[in-house]
Amino acid sequence: MKTIPIPVDVTKLQISVAKAPRPRLVSKETGEIKRNKDGKEMYEVTLLVEDELGRMELVKVSTTPEPPIAAGDEVTPVGMIGYVWEISQNGQPRWGISYQAQGFIPVRAAQ
């Protein structure tokens, strides 16, 4: 399956940091940190995303470098894209969407 980046329109969403940034691991056993194609360490941020109808979802977003944000901060992701992925596990297909952002702007700084 070819992965095609899908831009995410965040203009009508309210987004807050649910869990502070942490290194994204390749392996929990070894503690090896995942790196992007440029060799920079990847970080994972868990966001609480709320739409106009009040529906909420937790979303994990990868980024580099480590963003200067903390749990509870309201943020606006910059350059957020989604990638559809699919794998077969024990003969059963699994799929999902992974998200990446170029960075995050705290809402208080944008006002």
C-alpha cells in the first residue's frame, strides 16, 4: 500500500496536550529512540482533539525536535498530516492513521 500524506485542517478543532512529549521508541526492550530520515530523534505527543460538535478523540502525533509544550497546553499543530497504514497480523488485517506535525504553537502565543 502506497502511503500518501493527507493534510489535516485543524482550523475548526480545539486541541490540547493530554500527555507531554516523550521520545518515540523503536523498541521498548532496548529503549532505542526512533529517528527520522534526517537522523533527528522523533517525539510523540498525545493530544485531545475536540471538533465543533463536542466529539473528542485522543490522537498521538509524531514530531521533531522535542516541542516546548506541556500537558494541559492548548496548541495549534503546524503542518499536520495523516498517513493511512495497513498491516497483517496473524492473518488479520489491521489499519489506522498515523499523524505527524512540523511543530506546535501554543494558543496563548497565537492570540
